[in-house]
Amino acid sequence: MRGGSTVALYSVVELPFTGPATPVPADRTPLTVTFAHEGGHVVEVPGFWDGADRYLARFAPEVEGRWTWSSASDVPRLAGRSGELAVGPAEPGEHGPVRVAGTFHLAHADGTPFRPVGATVYNWLHQDEPLFSETVDAIAGAGLNKLRFMVFPQAGGYVEHFPELLPFERGADGRYDVSRPVVEYFRRLDAAVRLLQARGVQADVLIYNAYDNARFGLDTLTEDEDAAYLRYLVARLSAYPNVWWSLCNEFDLLDRPTARWDRAGELLAATDPHEHLRSVHNWVRLYDYNKPWVTHASIQLGQATEDVGRASLFRDAYRKPIVLDEIKYEGDVPERWGHLTPQQLVHQFWIATVSGCYASQGESFTLENGSLHIVQGGPLRGESPPRLGFLRGLLEQVDGAGLDPIDGWWDDGFVVGVPGSTYLQYLGRRSPATWTFRLPQGRWGARLETGDRFEVDVIDTWNMTVTPVGRTFELTDVRRNEAFAGDAAPVRLPAGEALAVRVRRSGPAAPTSTT
Amino acid sequence: MRGGSTVALYSVVELPFTGPATPVPADRTPLTVTFAHEGGHVVEVPGFWDGADRYLARFAPEVEGRWTWSSASDVPRLAGRSGELAVGPAEPGEHGPVRVAGTFHLAHADGTPFRPVGATVYNWLHQDEPLFSETVDAIAGAGLNKLRFMVFPQAGGYVEHFPELLPFERGADGRYDVSRPVVEYFRRLDAAVRLLQARGVQADVLIYNAYDNARFGLDTLTEDEDAAYLRYLVARLSAYPNVWWSLCNEFDLLDRPTARWDRAGELLAATDPHEHLRSVHNWVRLYDYNKPWVTHASIQLGQATEDVGRASLFRDAYRKPIVLDEIKYEGDVPERWGHLTPQQLVHQFWIATVSGCYASQGESFTLENGSLHIVQGGPLRGESPPRLGFLRGLLEQVDGAGLDPIDGWWDDGFVVGVPGSTYLQYLGRRSPATWTFRLPQGRWGARLETGDRFEVDVIDTWNMTVTPVGRTFELTDVRRNEAFAGDAAPVRLPAGEALAVRVRRSGPAAPTSTT
């Protein structure tokens, strides 16, 4: 590394250091490596202890060209080292970390849009093979592209497997000593994140945990201990491009003042040199996603996706990407969070979509051992996953930052799209015999004009078909709030509910957006 | 006053001072009067110039007993005065300023709940008699109890009357000189607020204005000038118990950075000694109502009241009272904000109610002179106002802070109430033939228990009737999330839509709430 080897953009550069085998106190970072690009851009990367006398600093460059680096530390053996780095183009298919794009949407660092269609397996990290890999196979195979999982193990309902491996050594008093992380534990976590990366899945890392139930004692760390762990976790994982941070799952189950979550979130934002996405997920009380450290809302509120006109209000309230990370699960358990029909879950994903939001799935069929897929993973047995993969495929075809409500002000206008270019309307539980061409004229972006021409596809969200209508619709009557295609005959729709209609411009070329 | 006269709690104590006739620079308060209660409570009240050499300080005490006061000022003639004040019980019917109660609701300073059912007449202040008084007669007569109106005059569409009287003298450069308020203008405003107070109507004062349209030039004041005006306005009006503050109507129509609104709101909160309610009202972009200076959300988004399951999300996002201060208007103008049917407006008020929120009406029938009631006022001609007064009457009967969603997590459970005591369900556009007794068991407050007994009323929201069913329903089957009354026969409902069902406990006595 020192001599100036060439690495790919967004790839993980790992610098090894040798230092004291006695742990560095938990209230500090053992070393910091400053990476300086020839163009002036500087990134300060925290290093971390990796067992015995081994220390590492991990960095993923986001600018091509020549970088130099130098280390600083209170520990003389870790300080004062330096070197160079040549960064070349990214590996094919690697686009860098996902960040906010277009206020309400997401894109990789290189600008490639990212459309999350998420999965949930809380206790995945603590399962043995082959279950561990099968889970990723199933998720990636279904076309899901984000996985929510917890770093600390889960106890409580439906958990059948408790790990031996725990994240910290214990001190003489029996308490966890967060200055002595168990390296094997965190190398397992590294490997988990890399496995997801290799399969094209974002790792939505749940940092803290409301499901300890006094079994592991990891929810009784002090705020300082929590902070030491957070700094360690960030130093280890930040360079992996597919990391997202979620402070906690159902944070409000824990009896903690909101200010403690605020401070943890601010620490996370201040500590992460690669600026990954940051949020926190709720039980029944929403966090204030307007707080500056939050990049996107990660919301549990199934009701918000049970009809149109709801989840889009979260966009209005937060003006950030809205990811509905728990909308109840397809399954068969008696609790009301866990027995959605597959039709209902697919329905809710489509409602999230036409609300300009994103969602995550989970599966809660009772398994042979009494556990659930959302706890331990494994093959997916539901009927919804392929339909969610189909939805993702359609989202990938959107040419623009993402789908936004065109006219959220008006109840009959629940159409999302990219103004002037693409429109998507979900017909939901109704089974209309026909659909008459009509587009809302929104307040933002390209304006519709007389003479604009559009092609229409009928989408069957359950049977996963996209059927072109095969006619061109030309705007003849453009009013202040809506546009019509003269006396074009209505589009006949097939029988069955859960249809959607997609309208895409075929001519003339769309004007440049004025957003 | 000086000798220790007795005044009523919440009444306006006005202390006159004599000072320089030359204006005090606009960047400062001419004098401050400190009121100290014998129990230690201290309130600092800003004084203001009232023309010629006359200065006033107004104060409304909220604690009975002995108060002393003393004045401080950079101007020697205004400084160093002092006196005493004996405060006795409030006048009958006077309950003091309205503030937040129970997180999502409102109550007067003495604890009396306040249930806003609002009205809107933007340019009311600038109308002549008899229109000026007729407007208040009509609003109070309909049972509406809050009026949104602007301090600065309105220009633009539907405005037929432009006042001669403007709020500031102009300097030699032709610009407004905010150090020289036009006293006649602001005395008119005093009288307007007092008139509303006398009629039991809260004065929702819109401080700035997005409808100037370059006619008056009052929207081109600098931030410092705006601040001087705000301090003056607060010093004049703060002692009136019925004042609410709204920074601006449709604030986002003005091309100003959000940070300027933040600073104005923070100044308002820091300046108002009587701590009136504070918000700001939007056009298409919501303000961040989570900001600490905001006491409640004042939202325009008609769509949020067009179906259940929507507006309650604002409660989740902001955890403050939600007042839907513009949900479109009953009227006949072509613009889509202005031609709701009365049935639709009443429907939307009921949806707001069963979302745990509040709303305001407005009327936009084209008047003979081309104006609208929401602009100039006058008699109300719509069919909705009596129905809104009827709704207010029902809200006044609620024994508790207000109606909260009992189980917002579940789509079929849109029931609001006071847990264990009162439940209200709106059946909306459906016309079911029967209603079967079922209550949701929420997460908060008193729990339902087997043996609890309830009476049921059927409410016709349009025909304004409350019909007791005349049977007692006793809980026989209380589950985790809902409770049933055995095999009680369903309640037969009259024909017609827009019905509601109210369920009230008749026995045994409700346990104390555990909220």
C-alpha cells in the first residue's frame, strides 16, 4: 500500500498498524488517518483495534487520483506513518455508498439511483451456516436490495437460537468492558456486510437493540459505553459502501430520554467519515426525523400504507426520503403485526410507491423450530417476495431521482411520477373496467403541453405483467391542474384488482426540468 | 393603579407613562415593566409607544394575590416608576389565555378545555362598519370560536376594499419608518381583539402577510424592520387573553429563507410575556412544526381531511396540537380551494375530529361586490356553519383533554376518545344499516375491563341530532386489542350518510387514567 498501489474507486483500503496489545481506553479512538486528495479534499478516518497488537484503518475513496495519508495517535507506535494511494476507476457494478438524492429519494455516490425494496431478518448475524448464507441467497434471489439486521443478538419471542459469541469481554466486575471488543464477533460482522455487498444488498445495520430482555445485558450499557461501541462499529464498517445506519429498532421500547438518542445520532453523524445514511426506527412513537443528523425517515406504521393519501404526509412533514421499514409482515402468527396476506403486503408496497415512499418486507410464518423468518432468516416461503422484486424492476426503469406525488393537494390525484416524463397510478382494490387518460399537472418540474404524446402500459401487480396498450395518447386539452387526450377511447382493463397504469412520454422530447 | 387597586385575574392591567414624543429607535423596547408576585413569580412586560408622549405597558396577571411592579428604561422619564397591584378572582366566564394541554389539545390558563372550531376572514380588520361587527356576530352566532385574520391589509384576488389607514408613517425616503407606528391603526387592532374577546372568539393574529402583491409594500420590510414591528405588536396585544399568534398565512409564498422564519418565531417566543400559542401557516410546503418555538401545527392541506387515517399522522410527526387551518372552503368560486359543498366541509371537519385534530372553516361564495366572506366577512350564508357549531357543542361535552385516536396502529380502528370514558366513531360516507358494539383497547390511559357498561348515542352530523340508543352495553369479552359486549343486538341506524356513534361509560366509575 505504501508504495502507491492503485485501488478502485469505492473499494476498501485497509491500512494495518502495529501497536500496544493492551486495550486503548474506550473513550478515545486509538488512531486517526488523514487521507488527502491531490485536489484538496481531505477525509479523516478513525482506526480501530483488531486484536492482539493489530490495528486497522479502513477507507473507501470517492475521488479518483492521487491521495496521500498520514496517521496521528496518542500512542507513538501508531502515529507518524504516511503513504500514498493511487485511485483508479470503480470496479464494474460498484457505484459507492447510497445517499439522499432529489430530497425524497436515494442514489449511489456515482449518481446511480437506488430504489430500496427492503427485507428484515433481525437476528441474522447470529445464525450458523447454511442458514446464514441461505438467507442472503433468498433475499437477493427475490430481488430485494436492503436487509435490516441487528448487531447485538435478539432475545424474547420467537427466538430459538442464542449465540455464544458476544461483542465484548467482561471485566472483573462481570460487566462488559467496551474497551475490549471481541474481535471474532466483529470480524463476523465485517464478513456479513461483505457478503451482502457481494450480492448487491444494502446492509441496514441496527446499532442498538430493544429486544435484549435482560438476557445479554447489552441494553444496560451506559451512554458512554454505548458511545465507545458506536465509535468502534463506525471505524470498522464505515468503509464498506453498502452500509446504512439505524440507531435502533423500535427505539421507544427502551426507557431512555429522547435527548440520549439525539446525542447518539449526532455522534454517529460526526464520527462516520463516509457519511452513510442515518436514521432510527420506532415502535409507537415517531422520532423527530427533522433533526439534522437524520438523513431519512425509517418508520414503523403499517396503517400509513393501508390506503393512499397517508404516507405522503410524512414527506410533507420531514422533506426527506421516507422508508416505511415495518408495515406488518406476511405470515401466520396470531399477533396482528404478523399475518398479512401476500396480496395485502403487495398492496401496501404499491401504496407506499404511489405515495412517493419506500418500504421493507418481512415474513412471519411459523417455522418448524418455532422461530420466524424475520428473526432467523432462511428461504422465503411467502408469495409476496417475487411481486416485490417485480415492483423493484419497475422502479429501476424510472428515469429520474424517483417517483414523486404530482399533485398531492387533491384527493383524486394520487398519481406519482417524474413530471413530463413518467406517471404511475395504482388502482388498488378497485377493479375498474376501463381507465380514461388524464394526467395531473403538478406545481413542479416540466409542464405538460398540448401535443405531448404518451404511451400507456397496464401493470398487473400480482400476476407481474406489463401490457402495452399499443396506442399513443396526445394531449389536446391542458388545463391549470390536469391534462386530457381529447376523445381518446378509454383503456380496457383486464379483470382483477391490484392493477396499475404507467404513462410514459413518447414525444416530443421532454423539456429540461425546471425543478 | 399605583395605590393597589384590585383587578381581576386574566384582566388587562394598563399602566400609562409619559415620555419623549420623538420616537424611540425601532431596534429597542422603550421600557420594560417587571411584575413580581408575592410568591416569587416574575413577569417582564415590554411597554410600547402609544402616540405623542404617551407610553403604555399592558399586563394580564395569572396568579391571584399581591404583585409589585417597577419600570426600567434607557429613557429616564420612563424608568424607575413602581407600584402595587392586588389581583382577585377572574370575572365569570373568563378563563385566561389558551395553551397546549394533554400534548395534542388546548385549554385555558385555568384548565378549562378549549376546543377550536375556527373561522377565517383575512381582511376583516380593514373593513368598515357595519360589516366589521356583523362578521363577528355571524361567527360567534354560528358557534365558531376562533378567527384567523391578518394585521396587514390584503391585496390581490377577490379584494374589493383597500384601506387608507396603514400601519407605519413613511420616512423622507418614502419607505415605511417602523419606529413610527400609526397609533390609530393599532388602536383599531386593539379594539378588534377586544371585540372578539367580548364575543368569546379567539383572535388568531396573522402577523405577516403573503398577499401584499406590491400594493402596500409591507412585505418588503427588512428582517430588522419586521422584528421591530413584531415587538411592537406583541407589546400591544400580548395582555389580551384571546390572542393566538400565527407568523404568516401561506408563509412559503414569500421568497424568504426558512431561517428567517425560524428567527422570527424565536423572537416571538422570547418576546411574548404571556406565552400565547404560536404557529405559522403554509401554502404548499409545511413548516417544521417540531421546532421548539412552535406550540401547535397550523396546517393547510385539505387532502389530509378527505379520508380517515391521514391527519392523525401529523400528530405522530409533531406531537403537538394539530389545527388544520385551511381545508378548502364552502363556496362557489371556480378555483378548487373554493367550491366545497357544505356536506363535504362538514365531512372533513368530522374526519379531522376523529383524527384527533381540529379544523377551521371559511366561506367563498361570490358576493355582490365580487369579494368573498374569507376576504371581507359579513353574514355567513353557507349551510355548514350551524353543523360546525353542532360539532363544537359535542366537543364541549368531552370530559378530558380532548379526543385521541385510541388505536392508530390498526386500519379498522379509527375511533377517537378518552380511554375508558368516551369513544367517538364517524361512519363517514358509508350508510351502514347497523352498528355493532365494539371498542378498541388502546395502549394508553384507562383499560377496558369486563363488566364496564356503556351508553350509546347515534349522531346525525348533518341533521344535528343526538339520539340515545336507550340500551346499556356491558363488556363481556375484553381482548388485547378490542372489547365486545357479548351478543348485544346491533344498533339500527337511520338512513343517510354522515352518521357518528358516541359511546360513553355509564358504569362502574372509570379508574383513574394511567397516562
